[in-house]
Amino acid sequence: MAIEIEVSSQPIELYKLLKIANLVSGGGEAKIVITEGYVYLNGEPEFQKRKKIFHQDIVQFNGEEIQLICFQAPSLPQKKKKRVSESSTSKQPNSIQIKGGRKKISL
């Protein structure tokens, strides 16, 4: 029977999941057992320490099986929004604006 680990947000990194499930004593040990091929993700050996684990993924290590449970949708990386200042929106004749809107040269 699988150990069910509930988390409030997903994804979670593989080495952190091993720590949360108390299958290793620390993050360093988790990283070692992953890179040496002792950890399986959904039946396949996994070598990436920071592999993203999602809802219902099954991780196997040392005879134990862990299933990740999360009812929240995966969080997507957010793109940085560019700041738009008043000076960059107003067009002036004969002016050059450098990327980033920080330097302005008027001719």
C-alpha cells in the first residue's frame, strides 16, 4: 500500500518529497539516493534531484511507495511584467530610448 502525502501546492521537487515522507534523514541523503538511481518515478528510474512531482505521481524508494495527493491545480511560472512609465509612453521627436526605459537621450 502506498504512503499518501498531501501537499497544499504542486509541483514539489523529488528530493523534498523524500524528506517529507521521512524516507531519508536529510536533503543531502535524498540527492545522493536519487542520483545513484535508487528512486523510481511512475515505474522508471529517476536521476533528477529537482524533478517536479505532480498529483498522483508514484515514487518508489527502499521498498516504500509514495503517492502525491494535491487537489490544487499546478502553479505555472509567472512571466515578469514590464514597467511602463509615463516618459516611455509619450513619444518625443528626435529622441532615442534605451531598452529598459532608464536612459533617454534627446537630440
